[in-house]
Amino acid sequence: MSPGISEDNKRRVGRVSKNFFLHIHANKVHPHSLETSYTFGLGMILGFLFLVMILTGVVLMMNYTPSIERAYNSVKDIVFVVPGGRYIRNIHRWAAHGMVLLSFLHLIRVFFTGGYLAGRRLNWIIGVSILVVVLFMNFSGYLLPWDQLGYWAVTIGSNIAASFRELTDILGITQVLDIGGFIKKLLIGDETVGQAALSRFFMLHVIFLPVTLMVLSGVHLWRIRKDGGISRPQKQPVQAEGVAQAEVAVNQDINGADDRGREKFYSWPVVMWAELAILLLTVAALLVMAFLFDAPLREGANPDLAENPAKSPWYFLGIQELVSYSAFAGGVIIPILFLVFLISIPYLDREDQKLGVWFSGKTGRKLTWQSLGISFFVTVLFVFILVRFGWFRSWFPDIPQIIIMLVNPATLSALFYMLWAVWIKRKTGSGRMSAIALFTCVMTGFVIYTAIGIWFRGPNWEFYWSSSQWPVF
Ligand code: HEM
């Protein structure tokens, strides 16, 4: 503790550092960290949602049996017999979807404020791993009620996992090297979704993934402190003194004043009040959701009665849409490229002086809108051509599958996004601008394909403007 610290401040430091739950906080924080228009409190809400999921999950587990004979009825018991069970289940379900949605929003906020710059690279990569774990935690929970919805969603998911087969089929080597089949079997433990899948998903959902998420989140929060707290704009160096000066400014000011010269203040009690407010709002929102909307529970799983359309959970519907063009391109190449791109962002963009400024300023903001518009236009155009006029297979029935695999709306969109980013890099010479262009295009494409999967695909994965137009079988 620094000499000369007043009694009052000593008490403030003690409140935080001597308390097991609070000592994760720094003694002092920067005013910028509390600006809602910067973080929107998303990371904090995510943390609280995870906490709610653990608490409600433990209660659910006490009443749930992971066997294909008992699972469905045990969930029905939770909903109709266990006192308050319906609401505990609803809260658990909505918190889970909230985590997926907010993880994406948090990632978008961190990206556009350059929160991965100036030494925060590792934490960005940890964040990307967290996103993957959150997705699979949600997905593994989907199967547990053992109803038609979960059963067919996971069946579709496991078929996506087998997407490698398209490539090995083209090469004619599936008989000897069935990589897709291997991945599928690793996931569900059998050829079809059954007891092996349920046992696996249960263990993944209640032990392996939550523990992994706990460890990753712990490291994530520790890294935020190690990196000097939540990012913020740095003091601008005097123009004439050049780049070297800019670098010094960034490095010196990580732990000091920001561009407005504001200094840090003691985190007790203001930060605790802010966090308490976020916690209460999060819980209130979940309670309202839980009272208004019931988590879905369809008829018990029936392997002989396929859902049509069988849809994966909403966050995988973008991938399911891409898989409908080509299993290998949509289920393997594009998701891998997406992850590689996310991980490589801090390596593509090293302009540390842009740390903490939304869109890196006016130019970046304009570029974001341009990229959004152009990506929207191009992506929708490809889908329009496909829906309205068909694709190579309907024009040339004998065309080799490899061409369909390599040239479809998904691969063409991805290629376009990359060319656009390369062009921006050439035009501006800035890695940050190029990253903004690519990130915006990719996210826009992701949202469009997901929206198509959610709202515009019906039986046999045909395009419909609304589910009211679906044929009645
Ligand atoms: C369970 C999920 C997560 C939790 C609990 C969590 C928690 C937090 C918290 C509390 C903060 C500081 C405050 C804020 O930015 O709101 C933060 C910052 C950060 N998060 Fe996350 N996060 C999660 C997921 C992610 C994901 C998916 C990414 C994406 C790559 C990510 C990357 C980062 C980075 C790089 C920072 C530092 C940003 C900066 O200093 O401006 N996090 N996170």
C-alpha cells in the first residue's frame, strides 16, 4: 500500500482485498471502465448468467435421469411436478441462450473497440475459446430433455460433424478413411443418436464443459487485470513527435491516465454498486422471461418420425444453411476459416495506438457501414440467385460434385469478403481497417445465413417467406 494513504482509503482497499469474493477486483479502477456505452456491461452480465446457469443446473440435475427411458419423463416431472421446477428450467434455458447471444455481442464490442490490442492478444484468444465452449455447452444441453426438438437438432448436428464425408466420397476413400464418420462417432458414440450420445452429452454438459468454462473464465478475468484493466483510449501524443512517441504513450498509459486525463479511483464501493445493479437487472430480466415464456418441450424423442424441417439450434442454423449448399465447404472449411480468422485478428492488426476507440474513429465507422452494406448486398444476391434460379446442379445435372463444393454461395461470399479486405488494406495501408472490413463482412454474412435458416427454410429445406406457407403433409 502506498505511503501516505488515508485511513478511509485503507479501509476501501481492505474491503476489496480481504474479501474472498471481491479480491478479484483491482483496488483502483479507471472511470472509463464504468462507462456503459463502452462495455455495455456485457462481460459482467455473461459472468452472472454463467453463475445462474450453475445454480439452476444443479437443481435440475437433482431431478434429471440421463437415460433414454427416463430422461423425457424426468424433465416432464421437473415441469409439472417439482415445485418451481418449470421456472428453474425456464431460467436455465433462457440464461443459456442469453450466454450464446451475449458472447457474440461481447466479442463484437471487444473487436470494434480494439480491445485485443496493446498486449491483450492472449485474452482475445482465450475469449474465442470461451465462445466455442459456450456454443458446445448449449448444444450438449439441447439433447438432454430427449424430446423431438433436441433429438432431431442433435441428429442434424451430428450429420454436420460428418461433413468431411463429402470430400472423402469425392476422393473415393470413405471406405478406408472415413474422417467424417470418425468425428460423428466421437461426438455421439454410435451411428445414430441414442443412449451413448445421451450419456456423452450429459457428462459434457454437467462436468467437462462447465469446468473448462470456469477455468477459462478465471484466466480471462485474471488477464484483464494483468493487461492493466479494461481497455481505454490512450493519451494522444503530440502530432509532430511521430510514431515512436505514440508507442511510448500507449505503453506508459496502460496503467495511468486516459485521453481525458482522468485518473483511477478506489473500486470500493462504486464498482460493487455497479455490479450489484447489473446482477439485479440480469436476474430480473431472467425472471420476467421465465414467467412469460416456457422453455420448449415437445413430444418424446421418436427416431422413426423425422421432423421436417429438422433444424439445429438457432446459433448453428447459419452453418446448416451453408451445409445445404455443400457439406464439406459449409460444415468444415468455412467454420474453420471463421475460427482461424477470429484467432488471427490480433496478428493481422497490430495498431496498438487505436486501442479503446470505437471503430478506431470516423474512418473506421464509415468503413464499417460500407462493409455492412456491401456484404449484405453480395450475400443476399448469391442466396437470391440460388433460391430463384437454382445452382450448378440444377443447370448441369452431371457436373462433378467438387465444383459444387468449391463454388457455391458460401464459398463465393467468403471469397468476396476476403478480396474486399485485401483491397481495403491496399487502399488504406492499415491492418486495423482491413480487419474491420473483413470482420464486418463476416459477421453480416453470419447473421444473414442464420436468419435464413431460422425464418426462411421450411420442409425439405425449401425457401418460404413465412411458415404459414409450409405445405401440410
Ligand atoms: C463466459 C463468457 C465471458 C465472460 C464471463 C467474459 C467476461 C469479461 C469481462 C467481465 C470483461 C471486462 C468487462 C467487459 O468488457 O464487459 C471482459 C473483457 C474482455 N473479453 Fe470477455 N468474457 C467472456 C467471453 C469473451 C469472448 C467470447 C471474447 C471474444 C473473443 C472475449 C474477449 C475479451 C477481451 C479481449 C476482453 C478485454 C477487452 C478490453 O480490455 O476492452 N470475452 N470479458
